Amino acid sequence: MEELKFVIFQLEDQKYGMNLSHINGIEQGYSIIPVPNAPEGIKGIINLRGVVIPVYSLREHFGMPTRITNPEKSLLVTKSSGTMLAYEVDAVIAIEQMKKKNINDMPEVASNENTIFMQHVLHIGSEIVIEIDADKVLSEETRARVNKMIAENGKKDA
């Protein structure tokens, strides 16, 4: 039976997951450079080994307070629909290997245009964790603005 790996992370008291195949790296101890007039949800940019990468606040996307005081705060660095993007999360908890039988589609009642980025429900022991699809968090309009911001603030890594 095929298995998939997920990075399990926390935002406030809730756990979420992201398919490990979408994640290029997990970073801690970073410094975000604010960018004036950045697209909604973008906290700023980081310079990661010579590559300028925008930092997106999943907390803001979920309507949570955006300030993270947890020293374990982390960035999940992804290549989201061709755009290098780092998602800021409160903490990375684990990497879980999941059997397909423990991965279900989001219930239809919870699926709408505002939750399109919530792809699956993961059953980890007695807990359920919502999988976030890195390619669907940003709208096309926001993605275009982010790509423009990257071009204006440094080289874009393809």
C-alpha cells in the first residue's frame, strides 16, 4: 500500500499538515524584511542562500493574530505553483508517514471557495489533521502580485 509523508505543524491550538513533497525546506531563526504595500498575507521577504522568498502568514489567512511569540516558529519553504514561497507557522511538530486509508477527502459540507486550500483530512492516531494544499492557498491575483514583488526585490529562483 502506498504511503505519503506529511509535515505536521501547529497554528495556535490546531494541527495542520502539508504534503512533504511540496516542501523544499524547513527554516528557523530567520529575519523577515518587511515590504511596503505587499500583497495581503505577505509578512515580507527573506534572503535564503541568495534567493529572495516571500513569507506568507497562514495565521493571517485563518484570521488569527499574526504575531508569533513562540521560539519554535518555523517557515515551510515551498515552490507553490511555480513560486518560491515560505509559509510561517507556529511550530513544526512532526513528519508523519500516512497510509492512503488514513487520508480522506474534505467533507463536502466543509468545502467551498474559501476552503479550497484544505485538501484532505488526515487520521493520525485519535486526532484528525487538515491537510493544506500549498498550491491553492494564494488566489491567482495574489500570486501575480507576489511574483511581481519578487521580481522587484531580488532575483527569482526558477
